Amino acid sequence: MRRLLLALPFALLPGFVLAAEHDHDHDHAHHDSLGAHEHGAAELDAALDGSTLEIELRSPAMNLVGFEHAPSSEADKRKVADARKQLEKPNGLFGLPASAGCTLAESKLESPLFEGEGHDHDDEHDEDHESQHSEIHAHYHFNCATPEALKALDLQGLFKAFPGTQKIQAQLIGPKGQQGVQLTADQPRAAF
């Protein structure tokens, strides 16, 4: 039951974000199929339940690699590979304190860009603008030996690694409850 309660806010969040963005951004609503797609903006959900920390990051590919088309040049392929390497080392991206003893138990990275590595893409269908809005989703599961030492997430490393990311709408659930906060390079820290 507790896991269901933790999952509920995450299930509701995309709907709230979409509704809020729809009110503020009527012009772009026509190409938002699964949620808002805003360059420079990303979403992060984090839940600390006992010794388990789950983090999910959703971002337009533009923020992380500088483009959204399938990588065709060697330079593009290198950017995708570099971004993937950085995402595969999440401890530095999320500022997890060593005292919390969090070890990565499982991670999953999803993006059409990762699946298309080494695959040539025909860009003749520019009228199909939606398909070019590639996103990168990263999901991390950590086991923390001393979860009480995990007081906050500090995304300074993420903003530094991916300077195309200007703001992150974060939803955190922890021992003190749930909160939503917008993080930037100047304000990269959110407390549990």
C-alpha cells in the first residue's frame, strides 16, 4: 500500500504539468502529445522510501546533447555517447553525499537517440515535427546504507554536465512529505 501511495503523485504529476503548461502556452499545445516539451526545461521525480531512493529524469534531448535528430555525423554520435556516459554515473549528477552510502542498484536509459546509435536517419520529412522532439529518460534505483544522511539532492553536477538544461521541475517525496520545486543552476538544491 505504501508503494502505491508513493507512486500516486508521480502518476498525477504529468497531468498537472501538462494542464499548467497548456494554460500558459497555447501556441505550443498542438505538438505536446505525452507532455510539455520545452527546450532548457526538464523534469525530475525523486522518492526516498526507507533505504530505497528512486530518481527519474525526463529531458528533451536538446538539453543534454544539443540536438534532437538521429545522430548522423561522428561529432553527433560522440555527443550522444558522452551524454550517455555521464548519465551512467548518476552519483555526481545528483550530489548524493558519501555519508548516505547510496549505491546504484539499477539504472535504465531510454531515448530514440540511444537506440539509433550508428543508424542513418532520413530527415526529408520535416513536416512531421513531433517525431523530432526526442527525449531522454533516465531512471535510477539506489540502495542507501544510511538514508537519514540523505537530506537533499544537489543538481549542481547535472547543470554543469548539461549546460543546455536551464531549469528542472523537481517533485520530491521523502520522510517529511512531498514537495515540488523548480531548480536552476543558481538554486540547484532541493531538500527531502
